[in-house]
Amino acid sequence: MASKGTMVVTSHLIEELVATSPERAVLVSGFQHGRNWAVERDRYLDLAGHHDVIAVFAGQAPPAAWEVEHVGIRLDDGDPLTQEWFVLALGPGLAVTLCGLDSGDRLDSRGEPPADDSDRLFEVLWSFDPDVAQAALGVVLDAVERSAPDRVGEVREALDRVPADRVDAREVAHSADALVAGLVTRLEAARAREVAAVRRATEAKNRFLSRMSHELRTPLNAILGFTQLLQLEDDGRHGESLHHIAQAGEHLVGLIDEVLDISRIEEGELRLRPEEIDLAVLLDDALALVGAQAAERGLRVERRVDPDLRLHADPQRLRQILINLLSNAVKYNVPGGEVGVVATRNGEGDGIRVAVTDTGPGIAAADAELLFVPFERLGPTSGVPGTGLGLTISQRLAVAMGGRIEVDSRPGRGSTFTLALPHGLSAAQDGGMLPAAAGGPRGADAGPGAGRDPGEDRVDVVYVEDNASNVLLVERTLARHAALRVEAVRTVAGAADRIRALRPSLVLLDLDLPDGDGGEVLAALRADPATRDLPVVIVSSDATDLARTRLAAAGASEFLTKPIDLRRLLDAVRAALA
């Protein structure tokens, strides 16, 4: 048995056999009423132009416009050819049949075969035995005698024109093998071209996304960075304006991250880094992030978590899912409504369930089917901005960790989104942890800065970065809030030598520099015993997991993504210098 797709491939192979055969043959073809069969029928008859043709129709008269002799045969229920559709290619030593199975036992409410033939099965018989060919001819003649006895002589005359000499079975088999091998070679070549085209398109897309991420994050780094710096120094006069600037910038960063995330997931490039998690702690972190937004809308948030809920999962990705579900419950709620969060063990006891409920307008069943489809948004009807990727990403992350997200919603009754996860990831899901960073915390009296002449100009931090706005932001932040002096180096060339000469306590390193990859500077520092233990914090617009993994393996102490969160920068600097 074969599917319709297999039938189509096989029918094309039959075409090859008939069209390339050096012998005369009889092509017997029968067709049912249907959307596709008329096209196939005409193709076969056009193909068989140099053959004798008998067209057999299952209960259907041939079109009057056909300019060839045809035999209309109405097949009886007990007939061996009771199938609704078939193709039979006959020649000396060759019989090929392709039959659609009778669907008489699958009638619809009106007693007719189903209109949809997409799932019909087909039976294929191949034989190179001359006796089989003769038996097939006999079946055709028997059917003609029962259905159109007045046409028997006409049919016999057509069949007699088929050469009677036997063909050596080995020659037939060899020819068939060569034909099939040629088809396979062409199919494999076509498949290889498709794979190569997909690979080139994927590589081009990834390059575009990486460049887009960098080009957008670089100006955003200046916008958000200086906004944060002003917020740290604000006397209260500009707080609201700065808050709106920061909020808009962070929203844009979130959109960039979502597009990159969905791309990584689709390409299978998103790694999971599981560890033991206390769900209550992680859930409280997520609630804290949406708490201010909920308060602004006057929402009441209720939380109930079973005691000692622990699981083995990727904390960053699980937090991302929880924040998305909670954020949606806040955004799509009614003013003064409620958000409920309930975390429990699932019924089998080997996993957890987190249900997030809102009192919003609810979702129609037809719309609910679109919730997890990329870029499909229900937001336009509610005025809530977004890309339509948040739930898609969350669902795929949940599936990657062995779980799922379910939705229960009806218009006017709010919605409940439930995250179900197993207690731990399987070996296939466990992507492993990032390699441990080389170096790490060290004493203040150790490293390249130690033993410097007190009279020398002190340089605490070297920042390898070509963007003047980024350099100014870091210089002001570290000078005012950490009492550290920063010197900038703007190219890969000579960066390692300059760092050795200045002997700083810390290096901040961008990756995308005018004359090369900042990773080359890191490699040079790690290869030199004098700078091997110098803390190096990567500050880059490249937010991919591949970059994080590569730089951690090369010895980076920390990886910060642009736009820089100044508090995270200060924390990383203090940790490196502790």
C-alpha cells in the first residue's frame, strides 16, 4: 500500500518506462470522476502517442473530442478491476499496474465515495514476467466481454498488435534497473541542490540577523545607557520622561531578542543549560518584573505555590516563559482585574504545572488556534503592541524542555495558560552547561596592575571599543559610580600590546571592531603568561548562544549584551575586581 504521494512518484516512473521502451506497448488507463484525474488522464494519453492505447473508464464515458479509439468499460462489483482508478502498462515481458483501492466501503452520508481523495491508498504491482503480462491482457478482455461484448473484436485486434516475441527477463530487469538508477540519481541531485540552497539561505539569514542585531543594538546602547545614567543622577525633575525613554528602548530590545530567539529555535541553535531550580524563587523573580506594570493598571495579583517545588531545567528559558505568560496576563487584562498564579505538582507527581489566569476579555476558539503561530497577533484588536512571537517562543521552549503550554479560554470569561514541565530534562534535551570561564575573581593585589609605581597615571580599565558614544557612556559610569579610570583602545591591532603596557585591572572587550574580531585580543591575552589571569568582560551586540559559548571557552570572565544594563555592568566590574 502507498500514499497518494507515492502514487504520483510511481506514476511518473511508469511514464518513464512507457516513454523510453523500445518495444510497442499497450497503455490501459482508467479514471474516476475527480479534481486531478482529468489532468493525469491527458498526460498519459499524450505520453503514449506512439503506442496503441486503450482507455478504460470506470462508469464514465470518454470525452467526444478525443481523436483515438476508446473502449468504455463499466466495471462490475465482482470484477478484479473494481478499483476506481488504475494505470496498466503492458509490453512483452512487462506488466505494471497502479491501482486506487475501491472506496465503496467508505461512502459518505449520501451513499457516494468521499470527495476528498487525499488519503486514498494505492496498490502497486510490478512484474517482468511475460506470463503476468498475458494474464493482465486476459483480465482486460474478460472485463470487455462482460461490459461491452460488441467491442471484444476491436480490443483483441489492438492487443494483437503487441509483439508476441518473448523478451529476456534479464534484459528487461537490467533496463529497468538502469532507468530506476537514473531516476534516483536525478532525485538525489535535485535534493542536494535543494539542501545547498536552503543552507545558503539559512547562512544569509543568520548573517543578516547578526548584523541587524549589531546595527540596532549599537545606537540603542547609547540611548538606553545615557538614559540610565541620567536616571541614576536625576533629582526628580525628569524622572517620568526618562522612564518613558527607557521603556520604549527596552521594548525595542525585546523585539530584537524575540526575532533572534525564533530564528535560533527554528535552526536548532538554541542550547539549554539546565540546573536545579527552586520554582518559588524563580516565579517570585518573574512576578517582581511585571509587578510595577500590574500596579499601574490596578490589577490584583494572587500567588499560590506548593511547598518544595523543584525541577531540573534551564532557569533563563523557564524565567522567559513565566515572564511572557505573566506579562500577557497583565497586558490583556481589564483595568482593576485579577491575575492568578498557581504552581503545583502535576497529577503523576513527576513534574510541575504553573497556571496563569487573567480576567481579560477571553479568546475565541478560532483565535486560540493562532496563538502559537509565529507573527500571528490578536493584539491589533486590543491595541496592545507586539510581534506575535512571545507565545510561539514560549511554547517551543516548553517543548524543548519536554513540556507544553495549554490554553483554556472563552470570550467574556478570561484565559488560563498552563505550563506543564517534567521534573528533569532527558539526556537529549540537556544541552550541557557553558564551559567554565578561565580566570575569575582574584585578589586586588594580584595581576597586571599590581606593583605599579604609585606615581604613574592610574588606568583601572581598558575598554576595547570603536564607538565613541559607548566609550563615553562607560567612562562616565565607571568614573562616577565606581571611581575607576578608563582608557579606550579602538582597534584589534596593537590592543594586546597596549593592555600589557597599561597593566589595567580589567579589560572590557567589544567583538565587532573595524579591523577584526575582538576574540583575537582575548586569545592574545590568554596566550601571554603576564595577562593570562586578567579579567576580560565581553561587551557585545552579538547576543547569540554561539558567541557566548565561543568566548566562554576562550576564557572570557563575563559576557554582557548591548544595550548595556549599567547596573549589570557595575556588578560585573565589581565582581571582577573583588
